Amino acid sequence: MPKAKIHSGAAKRFKKTSSGNYKRKSANKSHILTKMTTKRKRQLRGTSEIHKNDKVLIDRMMRAK
């Protein structure tokens, strides 16, 4: 039986924390940043945890048991 592959797009976007949740980066922080205010760019910095309702979907994409 072949090994089940994980969703490669989800693997690039989500990392599992020690508590079993997933962390993610903020969107809109990749390019065309010159027109964005410094305050907005600063607020988009860092990571946050996903919403609990999305955990089931991401578990399925990451093939987590």
C-alpha cells in the first residue's frame, strides 16, 4: 500500500505546535508593500493560531491522526 501524501500547499502554510494546534502567517505580506503603511505591515508580522473550526480540515490535509 503506498504512503498517503500530505497536501503540499498546506504543508508550506501550516506548522503544528506542541499543543497540537496549527500556526499560520498573516496574508498580504509578500509583495507590493511600498503602498502599505508601516503600521499595517507591522501588524501583519508574526504568526497566529488557526481557528478551531478549521482544525478538522487542516488535519485532513496534513494526514494527521
